[in-house]
Amino acid sequence: MNQLTLQILNRLRASNGFLSGGELCREYGMTRSAVWKHISQLRENGYTIEAVSGKGYRLNGSPDLPVSQEIEPLLRTERFGRNLVFHEEVDSTNVQAKILARQGAPEGSVFVADCQTGGRGRMGRVWVSPPGANLYFSVVLRPSVPPVRLSQIPLLAAAAIHRAFGTSVEGVSSMIKWPNDILISGRKVCGILCEMETEPDMTHFVIVGIGINVNLQDIPGEIEAVATSLFLESGYEHSRSDILSSILNHFEPLYEEWQEAEDLRDFLPYLERYAWLKNRDVEVEHYKNTLSGRVQGMSRTGELLLEEKDGTVIAVSSGEARLCKGSL
């Protein structure tokens, strides 16, 4: 969409009712035929525009696509989402975001797709990525912190997503599952996958990949018991643009605050309050070992604090946690 078409779209958004073709002609110095071409282009992009002789044009509906012209008017950020690249289909938004990052994409750049052909979760798992229903996006970060702190970013992103759900999604209560998932009713609705390029003393970039089941109505049988969507939990469809912009609006200030801090200390009360694993008996697949115990909380650096049967509390830096049988 060219800049002039976008300007006309924004004028239609701002108008209260019909906007006359003559007014658009005078404002942009073009003929009625040229105005009509821009209106036709907007319609081709999924916008519902009513045209009435003697009244002009009225915007009645927008496509549910997380594209820049839908996201930008909703942003309160300085950087996050201001450079947004949308594709209808890609292999993986993380893969594409890495390409952009290596080419010098500024911090806060967002790569979003309507469909992924090779979506991935942690540990190489497939992330089901059909078109027209969910959110798949990646954010480029260039944090000015020691590389040892980068493992805290998934929890920071989880807090931002959880807050966004709290303000954008009515009728559901979500929880944060260490280290990188959001659950509703004990089932996964969102996953976070961070990938990075670093050196021992510096970070080139971090890619925060996020997949959210938004309006998915049919969960594939193989994951039906462990996955859900915002639609299934709330009973109504959600605007993907609203949710994406809300996440970016929450993520940027949390990220800025985190960079100024030494660790996650200031974020722990929130993370602990909405921690799904706290006070539950779990098993954690940690490298080639399986650790078990009761979750006591999280450390200031993001480790899971696990109390073993003998009372020893250990800090687990990474792994896949699952509830032990009988744990509520």
C-alpha cells in the first residue's frame, strides 16, 4: 500500500460518517477518478468502504490482518512495531527476522506473518500455524546488557503478553508457565521462542518469536489435550491487530525498565503472582537429566527454584517442566 493510499485510509478512519470525494480531491490535489483508484485499492486489501452518491465514502470495516496500517494507529511505543514487515506466508518469522537483524534492522522491528510453513516451538517442536486465525511474530532486540542476562527475556516477554491479555481479552484468566508459555485453564495458548547471536562480551541481537492461538476454532487432535485458543476460552473472536499492538505497548516499557535494572528483581512479584507452577510438584527435563520437586518460586535471575525431597533447593536455569501425576 503506497503512502497516499494510507493517508486516505487514515482520513476515512478519522472522519465521523461520510467523507466527500470532493474534499479528498481538494485535500490531495487529485481527480475523482484518482480518488476512486485509491478506494478500490483499499477494498482489494480487505477494507469495507461504502460509497454513496452525494455523500462520499465511509469506512465500515477493516481486515483482520496484523499489517502496519492497522497496527501503527494503536501503538504508544517509540520503537517497538514502528518498523513492521508483514507477509502472508513465510517459513518462520524467527528465520526472517534473523535475516533482517543481520542486515541491520533497528531494535523493535517486528516481522509478522499470517501463516507459517515451518513454525517451531522450543526443542524443535512444530507450532501449528494456519492462516487467518492466529498471531505469529518476531521482535528484534539489541539489548545493552551482559549476555548472561539474556535468558531472562522470555519471562519478560511472558509478563508483557500476560498484561496485554489482561487489558485486551475479556472473560479469561491466563497464567505464566516457566520459562516461556502462557496457559489458560492449564492449556497452552501462547509460546515464546528466543534465539540470539552473541559473543562472549556482547550481544548482536535477540529474536523474540511469539506464537498465539487467537481465533483458532479447531485444535488438531494430537495437541487437543494441551492447547487452546483465546476464541475457545472466551467464546468470541478477537482482533489480531489489537492484541499485537497491546503486546508491543506493554513489552517496550518493561524491556526498557529491565535494561536499567540488574536482574528480574522488580518483576518477580508479578511473575510470582501469576506463576502456574508455584507450589506444584513437577518434573523438569534438564539436559539429559530429570529433576523433580516442589516449585518454590523463581530467582532474581530467572531460574526455577525447586525443592527436592530432602529439602534441598536447587536453581534450574532451563528445561521443560511438567506436573507430576496427582499435582493440582
